[in-house]
Amino acid sequence: MQLTRLLVTLGLCAAATQAIASREPEDPAALMADLNAEAIQLLEAGIEKRAPQKKCTISNARVRMDWAALGPKERKDYIAAVKCLQRLPSKSDKNWAPGARSRFDDFLAIHINRTTTIHSTGNFLTWHRYFVWAYEEALQNECGYKGYQPYWNWFTHQDDITKSPVYDGSETSLSGDGEFFQHNGSLAATGFVHFPSGKGGGCLKGGPFKDMVVNMGPIRPGMQGLPVSPAGPLGYNPHCLRRDLTNAAMEYMTATNLLNITTGAASHSVEAFQNELQGRFPQGFAGMHSAGHYVAGGDASDVFSSPSDPSFYLHHAMVDRVYWVWQALHPCAARSVAGTITIGNNPPSRDAVPEDPLDIGVNGDILTIRDAWDTMSGEPFCYIYL
Ligand SMILES: *[C@@H]1O[C@H](CO)[C@@H](O)[C@H](O)[C@H]1NC(C)=O
Ligand SMILES: *[C@@H]1O[C@H](CO)[C@@H](O)[C@H](O)[C@H]1NC(C)=O
Ligand SMILES: *[C@@H]1O[C@H](CO)[C@@H](O)[C@H](O)[C@H]1NC(C)=O
Ligand SMILES: [Cu+2]
């Protein structure tokens, strides 16, 4: 750790080319694509140098793609696999999570249960990386899905999120807005940020997930007027999926914020990177991770039960994509951990260490933070982003 910090300070570990580092903020989607291309080049060079015999290579890795880049058939296959997970019976202990009725709910249940030890903690990035990967595995192994986990590209449709192919409400989207529901917007960033209400807030109006039933939560919704589950965090509380597509939260998805965490002031350590990505709440800065949840709003505005909205996994694949880019651009800092084991260090706790377990319950074996640093170790991850 000390050596890494020294090397980083001396600038010896900065792999990002000056060309990108010195860019002026511009079209964030173009910037993100260039950063992604740079990451692939660096990974390729790194593999050739260190382990030419590696079983996971750029050419055989799974390639996770932008939802917008998938064709209609690929999108429908993904949607069908998610619906399949929502039909398959839960594997969770009924006494532990009486509300978990499906395999989809098994993921929601463990996320609810672990919330205070996986957010604003040292394991935030790696826990969610493993969580999304296990979901992708379940879609493939239990529901016959042949593709890979797609991501929601934050850097398009800033002006009108209802036009995004993820949220446009069509048969090839993850459904669009909720019905209009009069409310006072959402409180984000533990109350430090207020997003005004959009045009929704109620049950989904249409699209593939219109009739889906959310079985647990909300526990601590950010959206005002959303009733808390009377059944407790893991109790059974069947309700419709609610959304309030919120353009105001898209204001965080900027080239300036992306540059800051990938090549700028917030890119030199995992601590700075993860903190800036998650937000500086007391300063009224929600950060791209948090803001992304509020773009969907409704059930997704609850840090505990946000995975009740299927778009959670596309948002978190994007969080992981940005983490993956940052790691490729900062090879000396990539394998490090910062932060404690309790949410915002509340209550105060020890520092997280690389050997700490990543527990995703019935959804997968226990890995460690260290196991989850490399998406191309082949043990178990082997994927890249495009
Ligand atoms: C999480 O599960 C543990 C048992 O494994 C239980 O003691 C705890 O109360 C649960 N917490 C929440 C918030 O579900
Ligand atoms: C919205 O705020 C107003 C004024 O503060 C309050 O009277 C009303 O009950 C609030 N509505 C909801 C749904 O929270
Ligand atoms: C970049 O991140 C740093 C560290 O969190 C923060 O202090 C600074 O305000 C950010 N810069 C911009 C332009 O947001
Ligand atoms: Cu989470």
C-alpha cells in the first residue's frame, strides 16, 4: 500500500495517456468511448507483458455492451431471461426472507440484508461487481440467456431520459415511467440533495415489466410519498414497481464528472475514485452512482431495495464499467481497497482488507475483495466492456 501510494504520487503509475488526461470536457459519450478503448489497449498490453498464457484474454472474454447497441432480439432475450428469474422459485431460507418468492428476489433480499455493509464501505465496488456478475450467471445458467449483462450508458439522453432505449417504455425497453403521482420529489444523498418530481411516481404505465410484482421493500425510499413496507426489510409486501423518471438527476452525468474520476483530481486513489463516484453528500453532490438510482426513482430510490427495479443491473453494470476503466488506467492503484466495513463508517468500524469476504448469500460462493479486483483473472471473472 505505502509503495503503491508513493509510486502514484510520483506519477510513475499513471497509465492514462496525456492525450486523454489533458482533454477538455466535451461530449461525455465520446469521452467514455475513448476511455473504454484506452482501457482495452492497456489491458491487452498488460496481459502480453505479464501473462501471455492467460486463459482469459481480450478475444475470449465476455463483452458487455451498451443496451443501445443491442438489437431488438437481443434485448427481448434479456428481458425474457429476467422474467424467467422472476418465475423461478426462491432458494433463500424462508425464515430469513419470507418476502423472497423468486430467484430475482434472492438477489434483492441479500442486497437489502447487506445494505449497511456494502455502501460507502471498502467493498462497495467489488461487492456490486460480484453481485452483477452472479446475476448475469443466473440469467445464463438458470434461464438459458445466451448474451451478457448489458449496461445503461449514462452519457446519452441527458435532456430527456424518457427517450433512452433503456427507459423509453417500448417492448424492447425495461419499461418507462410510472403513472403520474403527486409528490414532492425525492431526497437523495442521505437528505442533502433534493430532486424535484418528474412526471411519474406511480406504477409502471407500460412496457415489459408493467405487471411485475415487487415482493419486498421499500425500506427507506428516497421518493417522498412512497409507503414503507409494513412487513420489515425482508417481509412479504407485494406491490407494483414504481418509477419517477427524473431528468434532474441526469445533470450529474457529465464529462467533467467522468474526467474527474478517471484522469482528474479524483482518480489517483481508489478512495478518491469511489468517494467521488458515490458522492460528497454533505456538500450537496450526489455523485453519478447515487444520481443514477434517482434517474429511475420510485422503488429504485431506496438504497436497500433498489434491485427491485430490473434496471438496477444495467445501472450497476455501468458503475462497474467505470470502475473497470479506472482500474485499467491506474494499474498501480487498481488492486487496493479503502474505507471501512460499515456504511459511511457508521457505526465506526475497522478498515476493510483484501481478504474480506464478499457474501452474496444463495446467489454465489464467497469470494474476497481481492478475488474481485481483476475482471480478467478467469477466476471467476472473464469479461470486458465495449
Ligand atoms: C440480515 O440477516 C441477518 C441474519 O443473517 C439478520 O440478523 C439481520 O437482522 C438482517 N438485517 C436486515 C436489514 O435484513
Ligand atoms: C408535499 O409538501 C407539502 C408542503 O410541505 C405537504 O403539505 C404535502 O403533504 C407533501 N406531500 C407529500 C406527498 O409528501
Ligand atoms: C473532483 O473531485 C474532487 C475530489 O473529490 C473534488 O474535490 C472536486 O471538486 C471535483 N472537481 C469537480 C470539477 O467536480
Ligand atoms: Cu447497492
